[in-house]
Amino acid sequence: MKPLTNQELNLIKKASSEFAGKILAKAIEVAGSDHFSPEYEKAVKKAYELDFFHLTIPESAGGIGAGLRAFCSVLENISIVDTSLAAIILTTVSALEIPVALGMDIYRNENVKEIASVSDFLMAFPLFLDPVEFEVPLTARKKGNGYVLSGNLENLVLGNCANKAVVPALIRNDSNFYYFIVDLTANSTHKKIVKGLGILSCPICDIRFVDSPAELCSSPNGGITDFSLISSKYSVALCAMQNGLMKGALKDALDYTKRRYQGGRPIIHWSEVKKILSDMALNIKLSDMLINQCCSVYENNLSEFDICSASAFIKTCEMACRVTSDGIRVMGGVGYMEDFHQEKRFRDARHLMVAFGPLQAKKIGFLENFVTKSAIYNQKEG
Amino acid sequence: MRLSNKNKKYVSEDFLLEFEDITSSFRATKSQPATIVKEAREVVCIARKFKDEIIRPSVEMIDKAASEDPEFLPWDFVKKANEWGLYTLFIPMPFGGGGYNFSCVNFFLEELGTGCLAMANLVGVHYLGYTMLTSSWNLKLINQISREIVENEQKGKLCLMSVAMTEPDAGTDAQNIELMNNGNLGCIAKKVPGGYSITGTKIFVSNGHLSQWHVVHAYTNPEKASENTVMLLVKNDSKGFSLGKKEKKMGQKGCPASELVFSDCYVPDELVCIDNTQIASLKKRPSEVNEQIFAYIWGASRASVGIFGVAAARSAYEEALKFSIDTSFKEKLLIHQEWCQSLLAQMFINTSVARAACFEATQANAQHGLWKILNFKTFYYIMRYTPKKIVEKICTWICEKTISTKLCRKITFDYHKDYEVDRVDGWGSMVKVAGTDAGMKNCQLALELMGSVGVRKDRGLEKIVRDTRLLQIYEGTNEINRLNIFKRFLQRHCPETETFSMKNL
């Protein structure tokens, strides 16, 4: 995939920034950001019409092939206003990654006007599950030309508003797991809506499959390779979302500290407050650099991309948790209130941190990959 | 063991002062009445039973109801707490209360807090109001209100207290003497015949909508507020008083943060806790008296917020422990893996160290704070072993005498040592920061360990995370508390330094 020119990238950034500032912000103003409202659904549909769901999908598969960097900048701009929509886009795109790579024809950017509801284009995916290190709860059994899935899967993102999902399952007598496309509209699926800490406008549910028809959509190497591919690539997108959260937090913090008086002066003049704002800005700059580096490594197809994205994700999440907490800190009691957006960012940053598995588990798993990829640690003696 | 003459040359008064700053717990072993430990055991057992039978079964329901219904108030819960006698447990026995020593309140609050911080606050904030009332040393009013709380409880009626200090344009400014005069304080008390008329608004008043008495700080001259503060008691049915909105908070949703609106609200002199006319005979200036009152109140209340932080740290650790015992990673239970054991140990350390610091603050309060007279062994054992009716009668007789209030104020404000105020207030700030930071650290570690389980509403940890964040904000933000620690313990090394000063900007 050829990287975009700066001009093309800037156009995409501008489009996403305007969309977030006008359309998404309006949807939240009207109906709030604590549930998936009809107004929010309209914003999701608009995002689809603007091709935000097609950025990483190759042109040959019906996307626009803009690449990871463009995708990251769109998710970042959206997350400055609200992360839930970015999570919805990320989930769908993650779900499509392997089927599209296998050439399966399940996503075409055609007949946008014929789309009746968001269910027509959204794809559900267990964004918070690490099926490599933790138990895969679903099993698949051959039936006719396809498979049927059984079991209980928790935290299926978009499970109650997408028509299809891509989920991992174990095949009997096989130690590896594989990904399957499953129809969520079948009678054999039973859903229970789940509420969580953050990203409240991104619907999540627990789902029970009872011999639900499914189609295999894993690469020949199996689910472990597929998951590695998805998590490496979209961990960078998650970094961009966390960065958007941080930038939104700093913007609101700066606005507030210039207006709020204590001790007869705007609180931005208090050196302790300046120090906190400075820490926030430093973290944002570092995060910008990490995302930029990861995108460059990806565009140059370097073998160390997975350790770059893993390390960027771990550090950006830690920074985002600190910065969003500091965003509340500088605003005092007001920062804790639901009327302002800081508390939502605090919750969203912590919710995104658990994507693709717990952070502590990622830290443990990082070392092996790092040593393998880094020549200096692999030199033989003698 | 007496210090030998040859070693007396090593004694430095300055160093001894610093040594005593950090050894209240150690020194308490000789000065504290022995049966206080028994009292602590009792209140912990009461709290644990209340947590298991009342708090735990209703945590989820109350959080959900408060999220979905803006008008929801946890009346059922506060009535239950009243039935169990929780609102009079720590009211001193001479005033008709349960008489448990205030040194035990933090053990009690930690136990309640591990059930739910919001519900623990529904009990704790009542004692904040009570502490604020007692800091005025208006014995007649303290006796009157104490008896009203006790009598109402016996009749099954509620009589809770709240504290109204923060204003829309003055948060930190309302709580620090150095900042008040430059602040934008708007709650004005105008002297009228027979009392005061208050006009203004107070916000973020915990329990405001559930309380019957509100301890209000208002100002006769907001431009010199530090010298012109009035502490008054306002009852719910007062003319000119109304309850405003409830804030929509991220967490601790079960405990309302209320707006109180005063519109020419008349408060008779009998309900004025303390004002400049009452302290005219003292040597200290009104601003020095107000500073000392704040120091005592914050010294006690911040230690309690610190213990809420310990409760949060403990709850997060317990959730992480349960998760580790039930969950496999790389085909082995987490609890069997060293890195997880180490993480859990770190969470345990955070909790235990913060708790130890809180006990030091508790002892600093017990020996040097508002309630120190209750810890003098003679007084303690007289109250414990004299029949309650006799003590109450004597107490009421003493409290009715104006000379008693004047004498207590004279001793408290004119004869109290600066180092005692430093110790109480400084330790209050220290454990507020340490405890609440420990709570947030453990919440973060638990989320990092538990992944998607930790962020689900139905699994417990996400509520602890939301509730804990507020602890770093109320009772003075942690930033203000750090500056206060500098003022109380470090400024003495460079006396020309000022704190909370424009010169430091």
C-alpha cells in the first residue's frame, strides 16, 4: 500500500476533525454520550458515508486503501470529541481484517444510500479478548459445508447491533483456535447487554451461541497468527484513540484554568497547575512521536512492527490514564461532574487500556518477542 | 530510664519536635486508655455486620438508581443506618451518644468503605458536620444538637448533619485562610436584630438533601473574609432556605452532592456556633481562631478521607486477589505465577502503609486535636464508669453556663501550642494524600491485571475506580494538601518562605 501524500493526509484529517466537531458533537449535545442513541446512530452512519470505515481496507476489497496513518489520524480526531465512535469503527475494521486479507467478499463500499441501518455495515468483534493467552470460550464443530459454534462469549463489542461477528473458537482435536464469521441474527444466538466503565455509546453484550451457523475465516496458520496481525496493527490505532483522549483532556483543562479564579488569579498562574499541564503536554508529545514511529515502521514493512506497536500501546495507555486523571485534577470538583467531559475521558482511557487483553499480561508477553526480534540479545557466544 | 547528665548535651529541642511529629502512635502506647482497643474491636464488628447485611446487598441497586433517576435519594439506607445507631455511635456519652472514642472512627469507616464508599460517606459526612459544630466549642449548642440527634434516633427519626463551605466561585478559597481574602466568596451574613440574615449559595454539599442540620460558613465582609467568618447552624425548615440541584457525579452516586440556596435566610443568635462577638475576649485575632478551627476540622476529616482511600485500596486489592484465584493465564492460574504474586503484594503494601499512616494521623488527633480531652485517662475513666444519667446531668449543667464555653475557648485558642496545630493539620493532609493516592494506584493495578473483567459494571471493580477518584478531590484537592504539608512540617526550616502566597506564583 503506497503511503498517502501530505496533502491527501491533511484532507482526511480535516474531514474527520470537522465531522467530529460538528456532527458528532451535535449528536452528543442532543442525546448525551452514555448510550447508543438514535442521534448517535446517525453519526455512525455519517462516518460510514465519509469512508472512515474503509480507510485500511484495500481498494480491491471495496475500501479506499488510505493506510494505517490516515486511519490513526481519523480515530484521534474523533476521540478528541468522543471515543465510543472511534471504538465502533475500530471494532468493525478489526473484525474485517482477516476476511478481507483472505479475499472474502463481505464488505463492499457500494450502495451506501441503500443502507437501512448501521447493522448492515457494522461487524462485531471481541475487542477485549486475548485468545492466545487466555481461555477461548467457544467451540466449533463441523456441520455440512460449514461449522456451528457453541458457548458463551463475554464482551462482544457491537454484538447487539451488528448482523455479523468475527469470533475465535476452538475446533475439536485441534490445539489452535480459528476465527469464524457468525450470523448474529440467527435464532440460536442469545444476547445480554453489558454496561461498562467507559465507551458507553459503543454497545457491548454477552452472547450465547447454541449451534450457531458459522463460516471459517482464518488464515492457514490459524488464529494465533491472525490475532497477532490484528492486535499489532490496531494497537497503533488504539494509541491514536488514547492520544485523542489526552488532547481533549488538555484542551478542556487549559480552557478551564484560564477562566477559573482562586486566590484572586486564574489558576493557570499557579505554578503547581502549570506543572500538571506541562506533564500532560509532555505525555501528548511523546505519544505523537510513538504513533508516528509505529506508522513509519508499518509503512516500511519492517519486521519489528509488532514490538513497536506493543510497546507504544503499553506506554500510551499508561500515559493516557495519567493525563485523563490529571484532566480531572486541574478542574477540581467540576472535573468529576458528568456535565463536563473530563470524567468521561478518565473512564474511556481505562476501558481502552484493556483492548486485546489485560495490560499486565501484555507486559509479561512483551519480553519474549522483544528478545527474539532484537539482534543484540540473540548473539551467540564464541 | 532517665537521661544521664553526660547525654543531655545531645538533646536538641528542634530535633525532639521533629521526632515527636512522627511518633504519636508510639507515644500513645503509654498515654492512651487501654480499653480504647476494645472499643475499636467493637465498632469494627458493628461496621462489618452492617456492611454484610445492609451495604453489600444494596450497592448495585443504589448506584444504578442514582444513575438512572436524577431525583433518587437513598432514604431507605440512611433510615437503616439510623436504626442501627450509626449516627450517634461517636457522639460523646456526656451528650447522650454512644460514647465510642473518636480514635476508633477510622477503623469503623474503613470497614464501611470496603462495602461502598458512597454509603460510608453517608455516615462519615454526618460526623464531619458534628466535628465542625464541636470545633466552635459552643457547648450549649453542641449539647442541644447532640441531644436532638440522639432523641430523634430513639424515635426512629432522622437528624443528620452536613457541612456547607464550597461556593460556585470559591472552592479552595473557601477552605484556606491565606486565600480567602483574595477569593470570590459570595455567601454573605448580614447582622440583623436577634441574629443573621444569609444570602448566597453553597455547592458540593455532601448529604445536603438528606440532612436536617447544615453547618454553614458565611462572611460578614467577604473582602476580609478571614477576619469576618461566621459559623451558623441552619435547619431545613428555616425561612429563606431551600435545597437546589444535585450534582451528577462520575462516582459515589449514592451520596448526593447538593446545592443549598440561602435567600435572606434568618438564623437566630441561638444557632450561631461562633462569630467575632463571641470570641472578642480572646487574645488571638479572628483570622487566627478561624485558621485553628480549620486546622482541627481538616486534621480530623482529612484523616477520614485518607482511610476511605485505604478502604478503596483494600477493595481493589481484594477484587484482584479473587480474580487471580479464578483465572488462568498461559494455562496456569494467575495466583501461582510469581509476577502476579508480586503485583498483589505491592497492592497489599500500598494498602498497609497508607493504613499505618492513617493511624499515626488518628493518634496525632487523639493527643493534640479537637478531641484530646476525651483521651485524658482520668476524664476517660470517669466518663466510662460513672452512671450515664449522672454524667449527662452534670454535662448539661456545665454546658448551659456561658462561662464554660468561654473557658473552653480560652484554653483551646489562646493556650494551644502551634506545634500541636501543625501536627494535627499536617498529618491530616499527609494521610489524605497518601491514602487516596494508594487507593487510585491499587485501582489502576487491579484494572491492568483484570482486563475486560475489571471494566464491567457487574463485577465490582469499575465502581470502586469511579468512586475512588473523588477522594483525591474533596476535603481539599491533593495539590492543596501538599502545600499544606509544606506549611505545617517543612516551612519551619525556612521561616521567611510563605505558603499559599501570590509571591510564589
